[in-house]
Amino acid sequence: MEPLQRKPKPHPRAWARASKAFHAQNAQELSADWLGRFEELLAFRQRKGTFAVPPHTELRRWTQLQRQQHAAH
């Protein structure tokens, strides 16, 4: 039996680069409000190291809506 090999970890900022690249391609379809919330979410992730936004905040409501819309499509 072969020992398990660990996968290399992605670069710590890879998620941000991928997110921004995706949204830059689709920016004309996104509103200024949506882009503002997304930037707020990225800033939160940079400060706290997680996307787990505290409950009872506007950012939390927005992220829940985005997750619901994503799950529906």
C-alpha cells in the first residue's frame, strides 16, 4: 500500500485572484452595489481569515442571498 501524498496548498491569495478574475469578466453584468458588497466581503476575509460573516449584519444578509441564488442555479 502506497503512503498518501499531500496535495500542495494553493497560494493564500489564489481565491481572491480567481474571484476577481471571474468577476472582472462579468463586471458589466454586475451592479455597483453588488461589486461594493463583494469588495466588502473580500476585505472582511482578508482581516478575519474567513468568510463566516457575523450574524445580524448587512454583509451576512447579502452573503446568504448570494448563496441561495447560487444554489438555485
